[in-house]
Amino acid sequence: MYKRISAVLFPVVTIMLIGSLMWGNQLKADRNSMQIRAENQYQRAFHDLSYHIDRIHGELGNTLAVNSASQGMQRKGLMNVWRLTSEAQTELNQLPLAMLPFSKTEEFLSRIANFSYKAGVRDMTKEPLSDKEIQTLKSLYANSGEISKDMEKLRNTVISQNLSWVDVDAAMARNNEQASNNAIVDGFSSVNKKVEMYPELDWGPSVSSMYEKRSVKMLSGLPVTEKDIVRKALKFADAGENANCQVIENGKGTDWESYTARVQPPQGSPLSMDFTRKGGLLISYTDDRQVGPAKVKVSEAMNRAEEFLSKKGYRNMKAVNADQYDNLVNFTFVKEQDGVLIYPEKMTVRSALDNGNVVGFQASDFIYEHKDNREIPKAKLSLAEARKTLNTDFKEVYSRKALIKNDRAEDTLCYEIGGRINGAQYRIYINADTGLEETVEIIRDAEADIS
């Protein structure tokens, strides 16, 4: 009997054993294949990164080598620096450096890219490189040369010692001592420390503004107390003195000190509001009520939103964008002064389409950009002269004056011209001084109802 059972089970077990061995070998082969592909990708990205950093150094040198009157060559060199730096940033993102302290080098490359782009896209015949910008380019040339030499040394080390990026990835994932003793990790850490020691450069206002962090210290006004916030919250909510209001202090001792007020009116849903500690300015407002199915049009909700803002003290606000999803719509409102739309002073209002009432808004941009007596420059060009720069196929629907931030973060007076071309609707902002297009935006269907 046992002989019969063993005679049946033996070949079955043998087949299962052989199958498991083959399956294990296949898994090992697949894993090895994946590791080879990952290693090849890492090596390609690393060597391309080293090459492009060296090219960045070269293009910066080329830009400095030409005569100051050769704006065309300078512009070409700066755009090449921007392109190469963008490629280097892409290659950095393909390397397993997430756990490495390499942030300073990444930020340095980002600033080079933004600086070269901002300087390269402008009309250098009218606004050539300034002495400060030339000095910044010289510093970038010297610094990028040092980084290029360090990257070349690391590249030679990787090749001569046949170092593996997959091993680096695995070591950092385990967060063990192998990562700290790895030549690749040490090399990148050394570069990052050197970049961290570089003196701060004058990147200019347009680039610096991109990295400028807002804080309540930028605001005017005196610090407010919790009692002040209770009074402000109840007044904004029209809830009366008998309504329950709880205040929470946020970010004490930081640059983001604020208060959150939660109001429960005698009737209705709870309301939440955020205020700055300095000046007691309202940052955001939320009505937590349940929104029903959509019943009103976007245009009607927009009118209700305008009435809401006017009632709450935000007068002369005009809706310029609408983004509808399901039973809600978000409106972007901007300040209107002397017939000019002030786009930096914007806020977002959320309305429910079941009854058209406002259920929330966000006003941080308005808080930091608002000026009581903003000076609006006079246009050098007439609307008729600005229209001459439009595409001949562009069908104008409306036009108005607008103040926007240009690529250099400067206030710029423009003619905003909305219209149709290629089966879509667009807004084109034409500089009221130069006649050049500053920016172009596509208009979504919901926005067409409010233009």
C-alpha cells in the first residue's frame, strides 16, 4: 500500500520541486533584469547630469565672452543655460537622491534656470544686462565651474571603481551605515555642502520674488486678541452676540501666527474663519452646510457672490474666472480701480449652485497685495494701437484694462482682450507701453458666462 502511495506521490513531489526551482530561478532572473535596467537608467542620468553641468559652465562663459552690445548672442547663451539647467534638473529627479541632503544644489540649479530665463526672454535691445546681472553671471560661471570639476571627479570615481547606483538606492532605503560610507553619497553631499557655503547672489527682484515666503510680518496693523477675533467672527457671520464662538490660536511664535474661529449660529450650519494675528485680517471663510443638487445658473451665483463681497466690505470686486464642478463653482474676483482690473488683488469665492449662496472664500492673495491707494500708470498706447499686434484671425469679443504681474513679478498695465480663435476662447494681455503680448489664457465654458 505504501509502495503504491509513494509510487504516485514521488513523481508529483518531484514535478512540484522542479517547478518551484524553475519559478525561483525565473523570479531571480526577473529581479536581476530589473536591477540591470534600473542601474542603466541611473548611470545614464548621472553621466548626462555631469555632462550638462559642464555645458552650463561653458554656456555661461560664452555669454560673458561676447561684447555687451551683442544682445542676440547673450540672449542665445542665456536661453541655452536655461535649457541645459532644465535638463539637469530632470536628470537629478531620475536619481535616487530623495534621502540625500542635496536640496541646496537643486535650489541653486533652479535659480540659475529662472535667472537665465527671465533675463533671456526680455527685449535686450531696450533693456540690456545690467552691471549687477553681469556680476551675477560671473559668480555663476565661477561656481558652476567648481561644481563641474567635483562632478567630473565623482564620475571618474564611479567608472574606475565600478560603483553601483542600485546599491546606493538599497542602502539609503535601509538607512544604514553603508549609505554614509558610500563614495557616491559622499560625493553628492560634498557638492551640496560647497553650494551651501556660496555667498548669496543678487538674483534680481523677479527671481527673488519666486522664492520669497509670505509671512504675517509683511502685514501692517497691530496684533489682535482672541476677544477681537470673537467680535470680528460674529460680525462677519451675522450671528449675533448669543452665538457660540470658539477661537483656536495657530502657529504661536512663528511667521504664520493666526486664529481659527468656529461659529455656531442659533440657526444654520457651523461656520469656520481664519484670521491673521497681525491686523486681524480675514484669510478664509467656510460654511459647512450640505450642498444639494444644482438648480441655479453660474451667472446668478456670480451676482450673489458680488452682493456677498460688497456686504462684507469688499467693494468694487469683479469676477474674472469661474470654475464649475458638480454643484459648486469657484469664482476669482479681482479689485477694480478707475476702470482697471487689479489682478494681484484677487480672492476666490466658492458658491453653491443649489441656491446660489456663498459657502466659502479664500483671500490670502488679496491680503498681501492690497493697497488702498495703488498708483496705476497711464497707457502709452491706445487700444487701437494695441489691437494691431493681434492675430488677424482673432475675433475680439471684449476689451478692458488690467494690471498684472509680468514674468519679472512687476506690476504691468495691459489691455486685456478676450476673443475666439481656432475654435477656442482666449484672453490676451497686451502691454500698454510696448504692445507686446505679456501672457495668453484660455477661457473655459463657465468663464464665458461672466466675461
